[in-house]
Amino acid sequence: MALLQISEPGQSTAPHQHRLAAGIDLGTTNSLVASVRSGEAATLPDEQGRHLLPSVVRYLEDGNVVVGHEARAAEAEDPLNTISSVKRLMGRGIADVVHTGARLPYEFIDVDSAVPKIHTVAGDVSAIEVSAEILKALRQRAERTLGGELEGVVITVPAYFDDAQRQATRDAARLAGLKVLRLLNEPTAAAVAYGLDRSDGGVIAVYDLGGGTFDVSILRLNRGVFEVLATGGDTALGGDDMDRAIAEWIMRQAGIADDSGHHQMRRLMRDARAAKETLTSQDSASLDIELEDGSHWQGELTREQFDELIEPLIRKTVSTTRRTLRDAGVDVDEVNEVVMVGGSTRVPRVREAIGDFFGRVPHTEIDPDKVVAIGAALQADVLVGNKPEDEMLLLDVIPLSLGIETMGGLVEKIIPRNTTIPVARAQDFTTYKDGQTAMSIHVLQGEREMVDDCRSLGRFTLRGIPPMVAGAARIRVTFQVDADGLLSVTAEEQTSGVQASIEIKPSYGLTDTEIESMLRDSMEHAREDMEARRLAEQRVEADRVLEALTAALAEDGDRFLSVDERDDIESEMDRLADLRANGTVEQIKEGIRSLEKVCAGYVERRMNTSIRDAMSGRNVEEFE
Amino acid sequence: MGNGLTSDYFELFGIEPRFDIDTAELSRRYRQLQQTVHPDRYANATDQERRLSMQQATRINEAYQTLKDPVARARYLLELAGEDPEGGQGSIQSPEFLMQQMEMREALAEARDQADPLAVVGDILDQVALRIRETTSRLEACFQGTHIDVDAARDLIGKLQFLYKLRSEAEQLEADLEDELL
């Protein structure tokens, strides 16, 4: 262990300060926040020592918001104003949600809009705003525990989350005032939590069986680089199905009718769940069911019977796992490590079946409810810059194919699923009528051939195409997906030299203006405070730019720049420093832009050199 | 001025432009390049650096996908040599190849009505995998150092594209069948 250094007061010997960062598992039922402290990643408890925060938000008449245990306790008494499982609504229209079979007791308005709202006593709220409340509660918990403002967070999302759902998650974080360093796939986070990024490498399978979702991912690890090879899953399969299987068994045994009252059914599900939990450590569970007429039915469910009840469910997960392995181009015996995530992997039969399938004992040492948040915290610590020597890198894939609508309601795929991101792909299209000056572009995500079976991400229209005969125009549609899996689409007419292009943010997301106005609404303070906040943010950005450039110039300014070039850059830097001290938000923005312009060539030369150096096996420092 | 965006994919990876490349070495270099440019390395950098890093990481992914897959790699080599890789579409006129394709497609279409449809689809997948291996090794023979047998390569690329399509249809059917059985 390294010796502690003691410095003179006021003279820090630390090369850089420890930056505060956290990992957040924003779950359907519960959420957690974790952070790395003294080299150890752990989830952070609330003041009562509870780690899990129920993902439940209650809106009160006076405009106050209650999040967590207290909100969950009020669910039965105030169902219309108490929102739970909001993750299922993220990036979804009403129709999508009804389609998945989720029951929604809330009062929806704007049902036809891409961002429907829920009516509460405190006003109408979107899923993004509800999630932002959960994130704010976690942020407060982290900042109180860590004693300072968070510089950045990593938020986990299911690997199968589509673009709309990722965008919605990112918007919620912005609304909660959090800087998102990365959206991380939950299974990848789990592998990181087990420190598999430090092992010798190989293929890792992550099997994640939660309450209502199943998710399997195949990762390859090599010298600190995680590559997600393929992901698969089922958004409507999980522990709840096990509870249902037990409940149905009880109904058959006790002669309870299918059309029993709501109250009876809810109690049955609760008893079924308790039996399942007992059976994780016991060989049998005794049941005592109160029937509607007040009499009791007593019985016993053995582990063996339970295993039989859930066998079809497990077989289904195994078959999805097999398919995902094939997508990844990997044989089952090539898998070196198996990681179990999600509360339902506590069921012994699940562990056994998955162990048998892979022919090895799965990792279960870390609490399967906490493992994702812990991995996210480790990644946040690296990304925020606390471990500059750490070589961990996560390469992700997109979980679903992206395409656009063509003639006859068919989908033309432009980027197939399981493509490594970031990625950009372009495809050319043409006009079908003489003199056509506009073209409507419909962006879709999914595997099926028909538009109606895929998820619509948004539509936009390219205007200003010069009139030509049909088939003469060449419209290039480019999809760019960034490292978080977020999509932007551009369309451009190529032949005429006149380029019309438009960039869309798909229609389900919030525009920057909307986010700003929501932020403004949620601020109790006046407009001046909002301005002050924007100014403070812009100053931080200016500092970031100046610091990065100063460090770069000290490192290799002489190597890449002529004296004149360097003078130009330095005088722009002085100008920005001056604007930062005395200018308005807009002036600082402009100062950053013009500094970026003068040093564009330099920044590019640096990066290209680092690429060449990487290939010739040398580091930039070795040139000195 | 050296610009990483204009060099070809082989140059980017620092390997010789040929068909029989060492794919393990390719993967190693790919990871090394991503270690250098990936946006996660720039999570705290300026917007300008982040944009540039995303462009570079995107290009490296594209290059890797192209060089890793035999068909994409063969097409890319033809393009580098100034040849149109699409020229081969019309030349797939070998009656023997078309016959094979038709037989396998028919078997696939009838698989559902067989006693054990999954086994039938499994057999077809094995056959397709075998043909893909054979055809790929014949494709390799078309690239001898700097000399390329362009016509033969185009023809084999066309055949491989057929086989890839058949494979993905068979896999889709297998997935559908598995879902139905559960």
C-alpha cells in the first residue's frame, strides 16, 4: 500500500483532487446510488440505514413531492397521485405500455402525444419528471453522504432499452441537475462490479432475471476492454411470473375461482411471493390462505413442486440465452464466467439450471440487487477522472436495429442490431415524383419487416430539394448513434450542390427549451437565479476548455504548433479568460466557439497522432 | 498534414492490405485504437474534443466491421483496387448453385410441417455453415498477394451474400419455432 503523504496546510500534493461521482441504478421497483470511497465501491444508505429507495413518487396537494418508502406506504390510500414502476413508461406512449400488459391505475392526459402526462393533484407530470424526482432524491442522498456536489454520474439502463427510453433517461437526469458521464448497460455494470475487467480476459455471460424483465448479455473482455458482443431478453418475463405460477397452483389446490375479487387476488400474490422467498432457503413452504368466505385453506409447497412450476419459465430464458450466444458468434463452452443479476436469481433452481447450461458455477457473491449500482459507481469513478491510469473501456452495441420507412409500409434497416457504437451509417434514397421538393422521413427501431410492428422513433421532413425529374435527386440519410446509444438523423440532398439538411431529435424526447422551462418551473426562485445559474454553468464550461488547452499546450504545444499558431491560440485564450470574468452567457459561449475555431487543427493533429502512436506501440510521452 | 480520416482502413490499423489477415491481431489493434480515441476517454473533455473523439471512434468501428467480415473485406479490397464489387450479381448463373439454394429454401419452408421442425432447421443451419466455410476459402484463393481474380471474387461474394441471407432466415425461423414451443 502506498504511503500517505502529508502536505503543508494549503499546499496540496495531490496531482488532482478526488472528484465526487456516483453510480445510479434507476430501477423499476427500487433504485440505488453507490459511490467509490477510499477505493471501495458501496451503495449509500439513507439516514435510516436503508439502501434501496422504492421507485415510487407521490404528489401532494400543496405541490410537495414525496419519494421512496413513505410514498410506497401511501400507494393504497392515494393511488392516483402515487406513481410507481414509472420506468415502464419512460420513452413510451400509452399504446406501447398497454401493449406490454402493464396495469396503469393513473389518470392520463395527452394520451395521443408521444410524451403522455399523468394527472395528479400537484399538476400534470410526465414519466421523465417522475423519474427526475427519484434521481433528485438519490442525488441529495449522495451529496449529503459524500459532503459535496456530484461532478458526474453513471446511470444504468437495461441493455434492451431503445433509443427513446435512453433519451428519456438522459432527459430525466438533466432535469435532476445531474451531469451524465455515461448511460451504462446494466449487465455490463454487473461484470464491472465483479472486477472481471481486471481478470485475464475471456467471454462473460450476464444473466439478469428481475421482477418483470429478463436480460442476457454476452461480453468479451480483453486487456481492460469490454466488448458487448450481443444482448437478448424478454421485457415481460421475471419473478412476477414465478409468483403468478405459484398463485395459480394454489388456486387449483384450494379451489379458488378465476374470477375471485381483487382483494383475494392481491393477497394470493403476496402469499405466493412469500412462499417463493421461503423456498430459496427451505425445502418446503407451508401455506395458509384465507378464503373469501373467511375459511382457511392450508397446504404445503415443496421445492420440487416449485421447481416444476417454474421450469417452463427457466427453459424460455435458456433458449433466449442460447440464441444470444449465437448472435455473439460464441459457443457455450467458450464462456469463461457467468454473472447472476436481479433478485430472481436467488431462486436455487435458476442458479442450478444456468450453471448446468454453461457448465460452470455462476458468480453470486455480490448482492444481486446491489451489483449493478456498484458497477456503475466504479465506472463513474473512472470516467470522472479519478483513475487516470485505469485502462477499463466499455464498448457497447445497439440492442435493436434502426431503419427508415420505405414504400409499402416496409422498413429498410440502416444499422442492424448488435452493431458496436458509436456508429454512423448512410443510405441514399431518391424522389418518386417529378419536381418533388420535399421528402418525409420516418425513423423506426425494431427487428420486424413491417412499419406497424416496429417502434416509431420520429418523423421529419426534408424540404428545399431542387425540383428534378423523379429518381434524379440523391438524398443521403445518415444515422449517427453515439457511445450512449443515442441517435441523431441527418438528411442531405447531394446532387445539386445545394444541400438541405436537418437534424432531428426524435419526437419523443424533450427539446432543450422544454427542459429549460421545466427547470425554470421547478425552481422556487426568481428568473435572476436562473440567469445566475446559466452564467455559472457557462463559466464552468469556459474553465474546462481553458484548463484542457493549457494542459495540452504544456504537453505538446511546441511539437505541433508554429510560433504564430501558438500566438493565435494564446490570444484567443486570453480573450476567453477575460469574457469569462466580465462577459454575459452569450459572450462566453461565443468566446468558446471562436477559441475552438482557432485550435481545431491542433486538436485534430493531437488526436491523429495519438492514433498513430497507439498503432506503433508508443505513447506520446516517449517523444519528449 | 496527416489526417486519420483520409487514410484507408488497412492503413488505419497499420496492417498490410490483403485478404488473409491475422484477425486476432486485427482485434488487438482495434481495442488499442478504441482505448485511445473512445468518447469515454474524453468524458470530461471539451465539447470539441468529444465530437472529434466520437467521429474517430465511429470510423474505427466501421473499419473494424469491414475488415473483420470476409465478405465485407473482399468487397473493400475490390473497391481499393478500383473494381465494382457489385458486378457479380448477374453472374450467379451456376445452375448447380441455384439448385442447392432452391432445395435448401424449400426444406426451410416445409420445416414447420415436419415431425421435428427444430431438428430440420438445425440441419439446414449446419449445411449453410459448411457452404459458407467452403465458399470463403475459395474466395481467399482469389486474392494472391496484390493480384486479384476479380470475376471469380465477385461471383463468390454474390454467393456468400445469398448464403448469409439464407442463414439469417433460418435463424429467424428457429427463433420463432422456439418461441412457439414454449
